[in-house]
Amino acid sequence: MIGVYGGFVDKFPSGAWMNRSLTLRTGQCHVQRYMRPLLERIERGELNPTRIITHRLPLAETPQGYDMFKNKKDGCEKIVLTP
């Protein structure tokens, strides 16, 4: 799992992967290391991140956006906030 540490994980099927003798590895995403090269590739047109954007909201609706993302309402995966 790559991402941001979320503390306790609720309803994670640990018994299912434990019974199958699976190995779970985790780690923080190295945002500072990869942010600049990724943004440069986006600017050059080598990467198109729009396929992961499911919602666009004005900055004033940030609290509603966080709630939508946290609770996965309306199929929310990634929100872009605009001024």
C-alpha cells in the first residue's frame, strides 16, 4: 500500500490475507522526491493525470470535498480544487 499513514484501519480484512499466508508491505510515498519530476512530465505532456480526477470543486467547498473523499461519496477518487 502506497499512500499516507491513516492511523488505525477499520474493516481491513487482515484475517483473509493472514489465512492465505500473504505478505503485506507498506511505506510512505516519497512525495518530495517525485513531485517536481512528475509535474515537469505533466507540463511537457508526457503524462495526463486527468483520468484519475473525478471531481472539481471551488476552494470555498473544500470541507464538503474532504467529506466526499473521506466517505467515498459519488464515486470520489481525486478532487481538484480551483480558486
